[in-house]
Amino acid sequence: MDVKSTGTMNFLRSVLAQMRLQPEIPSSRPGVRLPKRGSVVTVGSVNSLSGSHWLAAYTASKHAVLGLSKSAVVEVAAEGIRVNVVSRGNGDAHDGLVPQGIKRACSCV
């Protein structure tokens, strides 16, 4: 729990504070100020969305990652900062979604 949920909370706190310090983007139109922009990506899991047998602590920590990321979205969206969660499942669950040519070319799939 410390690494996944508390670590994600500390990461979001640090990186969003730094992103908020960025200067605003200059505009070619006088008097118009564009918001700060950027994107933060956190790592979730298929367990961020549902539970699994014998994985209660892991599932709870990944639910926390999703909840923290959703809350961060609400806090920083007006400043042009995006927060996304990548939720990958096990490789076998996605075999039908990956074309065979890509599977052969990439050993990581």
C-alpha cells in the first residue's frame, strides 16, 4: 500500500506543484494569457476497475491510484494540466486485441 497508493499521492503532490510553477504560455494576442499545460501519467491496473481473488490489498492500492488520479484531474484541469491513468491487464487477456504482426515484431507483447 505504501508504494502504490502513498507513493502515487507523493508523486502527484510533487509533480503537480512543480507544473503549477511553470510560466504561462505567451500569446500572440495582447491581453490574452494561455494556461499552463502538461500531462501526468500514473500506473493503474485492470484491478483499478474491478476486484480479483486473493488480491485484496493490491486491488485496494490500485483503486487508490485511480481515485487519486481522478481527484487530481478535478484540481488541475482548469490550469491545462491533464492526469491520465494507464491500466494494463495481464498479457493473456489482451491477446485478441494485438495484431499478430505486432506480436512477432515486439517481444514485450
